[in-house]
Amino acid sequence: MDAYGILVAVAALIVTYGLFSGAPLARYVTGPMVFTAAGFGIAALWFDSSAATLDRSEIATEAMQLLAEFGLAILLFTDAARINPTHLRAGEGLPARMLLIGLPGTMALGLLIAWAFFPGDPWWSLALIALILAPTDAALGQNAIANPDMPEFVSQTLNVESGLNDGLALPPILIVLGIAAGSGGSEGVANGAATTMAGHLILGPLAGIVIGYGGGWLIRRAVQRHEMTRLFQRLSAPALAIVAYAGAEAIGGNGFIAAFTGGLMVSVTLHRAASAQRLEDFAEAEANIVVSALFLLFGALIVPIGMGQWDLAALGYAGLSLTVIRMVPIFLALIGTKLDWGATMLLAWLGPRGIASVLYLLIALQALGGETPDRLVSVVSLTVFISIFLHGLTAAPFAALYLAKRRKNGTHTG
């Protein structure tokens, strides 16, 4: 499947899904579910039942690589740019608790359980499984978050957590990938990989700070002088993301870290400015075209490859990843807050794995090529696949149960 075919399929599906996107059925049949299932169906026809044996190098074509790289850069940038810095301290610091305690806890517990489930695998493969599956995707639970009756502290906490945890998970993923890429060679190769990654982790943020802050300042100034239209305020989000990415790569830094850092700088520069709303408008509209294409790509390429390796061990880990590995660290992170059991359960459950995990797996496939462990592809693809449908189907009813209980008890804090 080439980029042209993906674009046509995405366009047709957007129109088709849009026809019933406001109907009651859409509360349970989400966009990611439709695009993932459609991608899998297309793969079955396109590859004539040979998708499971598709060479992984076919994923890393130039068109697919650009789609994955620019898609991830735009995702990281827009997620970070939408975050109001004051939101981290809102609601007893719930987002900060989930990011600073819950996220590292999820990574550590995920690694521990991966080691128990797959003891013969390389440590770096187990680490990548835990790290790639740590970020959450609020879009998969949007039917609950967007409910007008949902308390702001719940929706805001989940949006901030999802907006930042993918960027926070990126540096350790890149470090482990750098070590893995040099693990098959001499000590000098490994040291060279480590040095390269260190440069990426320094130059990437520097490029993001300069381009993000400078771009945000220029946008704010142009808007204040009424010299920039709303259309181009919206289009500045993907443009700055790509400029930050390319700028960092040009000086030897990591473009993804630059995009995320650039988004953070824009959120600071445009804080409470009208142009910040234009960035959010883009993230909620045009960026969904890229996200939809990536879900289609996931269903068409990643799922058929991964499902050939799905087994009971992968299924067991996927189930724990979506429950124990996610929920226990969140419970611990929320100890000492005034939240009741219902609110805590909802925040812990609404941690679906989605587009960030898909993109990080694509980056791993591009970095490791044929050396990518089967277990990594199997576990990540199965976990994301289950999460797309499980969280898509349960988000709305679980939110309704929580809101009904909240109304019955007259609860204000949870």
C-alpha cells in the first residue's frame, strides 16, 4: 500500500464515518476503531492473505517513513502546544502526579512484568515494550472526556497527561534504541551510539527552544498587529513542528524531541493568546487527517505482521498492560487526594494505548530493521489493537456510570 492509496482510503473513510459521527452509534464505534478495522480489511485484500509474512523493510519506504516521522513530530508539537502550564498544578496537581509518579511507575512495572513473562528476551527489547506502551491516547476515550457533564478536573487531567506523557517517554525510548542499535557490534560501536544519542538529547531540545519560542513570539506579534489571518495561525502548528524537526536534524539533534520542546515553548509564548486557540483548532481538526492515516496504516501493516506472533503470553501481557500496569501506578499517584473511588477508577482506566505507541513502534522498526524482535512487534501491536476497541467501547458507558453515581451522591470533588 503506497501513500496515494492511504490518502484515498482516509478521505473516503472520513466522509463515511462523518455521516454518522454525531449519531448515538458513534458513542461506541469510534473513529480509531473504524480506521484500524478498515486498514486491516484493506490489507487482507491488498496483500492477498500474505500480510503476515510481509517483509518489515516494506514499511520503511520513503513515503511511509515521512508519514510516520512528520506525523509524530506534529503529534508531539500540537500535544505540547495545547497544554496550559497552569493546568499541571490544577485539581490538587492531579496531572503532575500522574506524569511524575504514574508514568515512571507504569514504565518500571511494565519492565518488571515483561521480564517475568519473557525471561529469555534481551533486556532492551523488554525495556522498549514497557516504554512504548507507557504513553496514553486521550482520543480513544474522547467519548467520555468530551461529555459535557464530565467534571473539568477529570477531562483536563486526562488531556494534560496524554498531551505530555508521549513526549516524556520519548527520551528513554531513544536512549534504549541507541543502545540496541549498537548492541550487535563492538564496544566502540556501542559507545559511539551512546555519544550520538547524548548529542541528540542536547541539540534536539536546544533547537526546539529556539524555533518554538522564536516562532511563537513572531506569531503573537503578528496577531497583535493584525497581520496574520486565522487560517495561517492554524497552519502554523504543523509548519513549526516540521521546521523544528528539520532544524534539529540538520545540526545533529533529534527532531522529535525538538518538536515536543518547540510545542512547550509555543504554549508558554502564546499562553492565553487568541492564536493559541487556533493551534488547538488545528489539533482537533486538520491533525486528525494525519492521525486517521496512521490508524489505517496500523491496521493495514502493523497488525497483520504482529498477529502472526500473537500468543497467550502476548495476550496476557497486553491484558496486564491495560489494567494492572497502568492502574496500580495511577492509584499510588493519587494517594492523598480528595478523589473518591469512582473518580480514581475512571482516571486509572482511561489510559488507552494509541497513536503514540504506534508511531514509536514504527520508529523502532525503522531503527532496528530486520533485527526488530518479534516479541516487541507482537506485544505492542496486540496491546494497541485491544485498547482501540476495548476503550472505545467502554469509555462512554463507564463515564455514564461515574456521572450517575456522582449525581446520586452529590459529589463535587469526585
